Amino acid sequence: MHVAHLALTDFRSYDTVDLGLEPGVTAFVGPNGQGKTNLVEALGYVASQSSHRVATDGPLVRQGAARAIVRSVVVRDDRRALIELEINPGKANRARLNRSPVSRPRDVVGMLRTVLFAPEDLAMVKGDPGERRRYLDDLLVARAPRFAGVRADYDRVLKQRGALLRVAAQSRRGRGGRRAENDAAFAAAGAGDPLSTLEVWDAHLAKYGAELLAARLGLIEELRPLVASAYAALAPGSDAACLDYRGTLPEESEGTAREDLEGRIRAALLDVRTSELERGVTLVGPHRDDLFLGLGELPARGYASHGESWSFALALRLAAYDLLRSDGGDPVLILDDVFAELDSQRRRRLAEIVAPAEQVLITAAVAADVPAELIGARFDVTEGSVARVR
């Protein structure tokens, strides 16, 4: 798989840009702040419909413009697909596949698969659990795009259930004031009496949560040896890297099939009902779980050095790449300003590992940051202009 063409309109700093790309290595070189990352961010957005830099779509649209458009031609097994995304902050985004509209933008997820390495990846090791959950869920969607719908359904149910719990908590504390205000809140949450309908939302949360949780647990089993191997290659002689899932379900019950997990989630919700009604939040489910990252017997978070943290983050991405490749076809590898963060030894090892990929896209502030193993096509990026170096 590779990207043969990228065109942007009003995306980030670009009013327009139109690039032809080829298999192999391509480097975008230029000083910081000139728009290099914007180019690869656009391709990451095509693949996942999210940005690795911001949580909302608003910053993706050039200042003063109403919308942004990203077009890419993806080649896979000699078949070409034109993917067009229209980003409309505050409104529904739109998508077209081979110039025909699709019903939902997420219907084109999976047409392009990317693995993106970026400085922000350190947050997977050093940051909050949400960063690690996102890593797992993004990889699930990349492998099976239907999980985009599962995530959306779970988030919708979580939001509705949370609204009911918040209103119930206000009522129990004697706050929330007038009856009309409470009734309006109940109606907004889709119910009359929150306590009488909470079990309905429990069932929905358990259904979608069990599907997501079962997929995460299966994914971790596949990732474990790949992460350990990738970390050993990047940091030979170091303590072994390991993964473990830290969930909110009681550990005394070991059922991990989707049906078992659904029952376990419902039972756990009943166990914490009083606490949830007091606090007004959902205390059980995949949205509160964590992926434990360990080096030897110690957690990487808080104990790993800067170099070890970088190696672990890279190992997570390399494991994702190996897993996607095993499903069939190389994903596009994107290395966004990564080499400047690495010492010479890790830089060389990473370059040797990724060099055989079908397509590698690199951003770098100076050409010297690109290892010799990854010399290929080059574009200079300066003041918003992108020029091929011949």
C-alpha cells in the first residue's frame, strides 16, 4: 500500500498544495513551523479521521476558511482509490470515495492504513491512561474499521448514562433546584425517572463495552511478543518490555469471552451503583481501564529514562506496524520529526527496521537528521511552499 497523490485545500497552513508521491522513502525537510507535519497529519487524518496533535477538527481548517478538504489517491494491490474528506468544524464532515458520496465519513476508514511515529507518542508511556486506551482502540479500528462504530456507540451510551447519573446525584444531594429543571435534564438524557431507566442503559453499556473490551484483550495477546521483540531490537541488553491490561472489573472472575464480559460488566455496575449515584459518574467500563507498560518488574511510567521511554513508544508503533502487515499489505509508515529525538544508536536501529517498508514518509528539520539508510525522494518545505528536490 502507498499514497500516490495528496492534495490539500485550506488545511492547516495551506491554502492549496498538490503533491505526487511514490513508493519508497520520501522526506519533507525544512525549518520548524513551516508546515511539514501538516502534510503527514493530513494523511493520518485520512486513515483514522482523527489528528495525532489535536482532539477536535477546528484547528485543522486554515484560519479564515469555512472548511478544509483533503484528497488522497491510495494504491493497494495495483488498485487505485480516490478518497476525499471535507472537514466542517461544528457541522457534519463529508466523504467521497472515487468521487461518489458515502453515507458516513467513517465508511472510508481502512482504505488507507498508516502507522505514525511522532514526538507526541511519548504520552503513551508517560501520560494518562487515555493515551494508552487510544493506542489500543485506534489499532483496533485500523485492523477492523467496524470498531469505529463500536467506539461511537459506547461513547454515546456512556454520555447518556452519565447524564442520568449526574441528575440523580443532584437529586440525592438535594441540589438541582426546581422540579422543572430536573425534568428537563431527564428529558435531555432520554428518560423520565433516571433510576427507573438506568438498568436499560446498563444493558447497552455492557453490550458495547464487552465487545470493545474483548477486542482489546485479544489485541494485547497479539501485541505482547511483538512489543517485546521491537523493544529488544531498539534497546538491546535492556530489561524486557511487557504489557498488561488493568481493568475495572473484579479480577476474581476470569471470563474473557464477549458474553462473559457483558455479564461481568452488568454485575460490576450493580456493585458500584451507590457510589455512582453519589458521584454522578460511570465507574466501570473500558473508558476507565489502562494498558500497563512495564520494564522488567517496574512500570515504565515514572521509572523509565527518557531514552527508554522513547524506545518503548517506538516499540508500540513498530508492533502495530507488524500486526497490520501480518493482516495483509504494508501500511504507510510516517515518521514525524522522530530522528531528532533519538541518539545515534537508536536512530540507526529504527532506520534499519523501517527501511524495507513499501512507503516511508519522514519529516525532518534538516536533511542531516535523515539516516543514510532512508535516503530517497525529498521535498523542501519553506514558508508554506513544498518543492521537489531533483
